[in-house]
Amino acid sequence: MNLITISMDHFSEEEIRQCLSMLQSNITFLHKKNKLKKQVFKMNKNDSNLICTGVLPQFQLTKHAALLYQSVSKTFSEFILTHLQNKLIHNLIKKEHPHFNQIEISRLSEYCTELLNEPSQSSNFIQKKQQKIEKLFYQYVENNTWINLDGFIRFRLQFYLQELNEVVEYAIEEYISDQQYKDFMTLLKTFVSSQEHKIPTVHIIHNGENDFLVLDEQLKCIDVDGSADSNDGIQDKNFDDLIITKLVSISPQKIIIHTRKPEMQVIHVIQQIFEKRTFICKYCNVCEKILSNYRKAEK
């Protein structure tokens, strides 16, 4: 007695086999859990169709149907989230952004998966999503003996596809922004490497947070235009942009960064652009003396 037929015409042979294996495993578990002494359900494959049958005479519709619907619905909710999600993401990226090559699509797909599985996505949230898919599947198979899985996902799981689409769009924005940043950094590095050195050495002294001193080799403060102005400290509130512009304009041969926090983003950027010209000093007599004098002058 045929109970449910799941059509998987638009899926690969491997995906069909994976789904069949999950269904058979869960149906076996169903028999054990409910202590069914004789086999009540069978799951078989016929081309791209998965067919669940009730084994007569032990199968009773009123007694066993709900158990089957629950098992099948749970299986497909798990199958969609664990085996089909990457494919759905891949197809969304390819459809909306056909200019991306396969390498870019693969990278974006991996990033989307990371976003969907990151710690901020609580297990409770993921569980609720799976339960919602399971409920929609149950409601459908309860009233229909034939289901096209591809059509079900397209038309019945709009909430889920919308979530994937939002994640894809976010990932693409991040990817494009990252590519623009990399292109800009490459351009800056090329420009800097082609410049003649205007001064031998620049000392950058990090005085905590976004407070920096930019000094020449004589330990005199440097203005934005590169001129020396003795004894006047410089505090750049938007240092990330200003310091890069300043260093590019004066093109030093050597940059010594005196800092207790070499992991700061702006320091990392300076190292990226100026590469071997950059040196990190975590502590020396020069930076200690300057910082001491600078703090006294502030008081």
C-alpha cells in the first residue's frame, strides 16, 4: 500500500541516495521506538522517486499514519538544513549574481554557511527553524500522498528561502567591500613603493586608544603637510584615515611604531602598506621619554 511518494526529479543521484538513507534509518528507529514487532513501513527508491509503503496486514492507517508523517517530516527538515542548504545558497548566488566565477561562488557559499552557523545563531533559533519546516511538511503530507520536493521548497518554504537570500545579500556586500579594500591597498602599496623617500625615519608613538604622536628622526612633531613643528603634540581623532594620508605624503624610508598594542587595526594597515619599512617597538627609552614629557606638558 503506497502511502507517500516524494519526487526528487531536480536532485542528483547522490542527494537522492542520502535522503533515502536518512528515511530508512529514521523508519528503522521509528519501529524500535514504538516497539513495533513486525515491519509496518518500507521505504524504496524508484528512479528519482522515494516511495513509502505500508506493509499489510500489520499496517493500520488510523494507528500508524501519524507516526509515519512525523518521521518523514522530521527527516526532510533535517535533510534540507544539513544536505541541501549549501546547494540552495549556491543557486541563489549564481542566479542573482551570474558574473561571479565558481571560486567566488564557493567562497561566498562557505561564508554564508558560517554566518548561519555562527554562535550568535542560538541552537534554540536553529531548532525552531527546523521545527517550522517539519510542521509545514507534516501538514502537507497529511493531506497529500505525492510531493515534489523541489516545488515544496520553492513555494512552501518562502520564509526559509528569504532568510537565505538575506544572508547571501549580506555576504555579497561584505565580499565586494573586502575586494574594494584589497584593491585600494594594492594601489596604495604600488604607489608607495614607486615614491622616492622624502625623510629617513618616522616615529609613531601610540599614547593609548586613538592618541598618537608622529615624529621625525629629530623627534619633532610632523604636521599633516610634512613640516616640522617642535614641541607641539598631535592628537588625531580620526587617526585611521589621517595617519595613512600623512605617511604616504611624507614617504619615510623607515617607520618605527612605538606601541603596547601592536594588534590595533591601524597599525596592521600601516604594516600592510609599508611592509618591510615598518618596525614595531613595544618599549624603549625613546618612547618612554617622549610619553613622559608629553604627559607632563598636558598637565
